[in-house]
Amino acid sequence: MSESLWPTAQQAPTHLGTIEYHDVGDGPVIVFLHLVLADATHWDEMPARLADRHRCIFPTLPMGAHRLPAEPGADLSAAGLARAVADLLDHLDVTDVTLVGNDSGGAISQVVAMNHPERLGRVVLTNCDMYDAFPPKIFSYFKLLPYVPGSLAVLGRTLKIRALWGLPFVFGRLTNEVDAAKVDRWADALLADRRIRRDARAVIKEFGPHVTIETAAALRSTELPFLLAWGADDRAFVPALAERFASEVPTARLVEIPDCKTLVCWDQPERLAELITDFVPTRGA
């Protein structure tokens, strides 16, 4: 995409340490949260589709593909990451924010909505961890990674092998077509610095359904509107998760997206942008 639509990263202080973020466009604010072992470029199809009428903010959280290590001993639980998002919103002094999350970024979005709703106006969840799927069964091996010495370095080197990308427990169940440039970038970041791998271990260690089950129960009484823009072909985060959430959270609405797996912003970016635009009030509305 054009460099003018993906500007140089800025930095913001948080309780985890300094994080990077991209800030592009003008209008109602939308903040996008990426998945684990990824960075803000996960969303790089969105500025060209949204930044002409929205201010789009893309933080890179310390989840394994970041360049700025978290402070030693930082709270990298879901609650700690959610607090870092709240710190960013406070730093930018933005309100009525639309928060958009995908995969594990969707789990963090739910925790932000539960613990820090004061600057939010609404939430968009694309296919993500919910209920007992944190992580989903096909990726249950993730829970072992923090306890196996050297495992994240091995994973980083494995991600460089393109012949493996189509396997179900790599990207086969996540997307119709892997974005090679992104995956190479993320693997390089994971391999570049042992402190980045330290942070990734801490994040993954805190994954678990106790987080998403508690959060979903708390959100039954939320006043925040939720849009579930869900890839209909996902066999990792199956549509039944979104259906349950929509049935239990009165402010939630589900829209299924055909020909789409977990990584909705890769498989159907145009349709996702349309749904977000329809969901976010225009300035002054």
C-alpha cells in the first residue's frame, strides 16, 4: 500500500513501557488491535478503505512482533494489555472510540470493553477468542510454548518456511491466502531479540478460557454496541462462538461474511471496511 497511507510509527507511554502506533486519517476514531505474534501491519488494508473519513489508529502491542520490548516484569496478561490500550487512548485524549479486534486482539478488545469502557463508543469483533476458545483447540499447542526452552525461536524459524503455511495448525485455518510480507516481518521481529520472545512467552502464558468466559459474562450488562463481523468459513473460531455472544449480549449484532476465515481483514477487507463504516456514526451524527 502507499507509504502516505501507512506513516512512520509514533510512540506513546504506557504502564508496560513505550509502544509504537500508526495514526492516519481524520474523523471518528477507530483503534485496531492485532493478534499475538503480529504487529499493526496486520491491518494495513484498512487505511486505504477508511482513512478518508475516519481517524485510524493502529497500536503494536508487545505480543511477539514488536520492536520495543516491554519493561521487565510488566503485566502482560490480557488485563495488562487492555490497560495499555486504555493508556494509549488517554495519551491521545480520544473519546467515542470504535475498537476493532481480530483473533487474540479480539480477546483484548473484550477486556478493554469490560475494564476500560470510558473512552469507547462501540466495539467490532472479527473472528476471535471467545468463551472456551482461548486459544481454540487447533492452536492448543500455544499453551506449551512458554514452558519449552527455545520454543519461540524455533517457531520464528518455522514461520520462515513457506511450505508449512498451509498446515491447519499454522495458517491453513486462518486465511484463504497468506500475506508473505507480513509473516516474514513478524518472524524476523520474534527472532531479532530475546526480550521480544520473553514478552511473547509472558503474553501466551496468560492465555486461557478463564479470561474470555469471565469477560463474556461481564459484557452481558454492557451498554456498548457490539458488531460481530464474522468469517463464515472459520473452523478455528467457529461462527457458533459469535452466535452465542450475540444471543447473550443484548447490544451485540452478528453479520457473517462469506468466503472468509479468521483473518477477516486479509480475506475480505472491502466488506469489513463497509461494515465498519456502516457501524460508526459520521461526525456530528
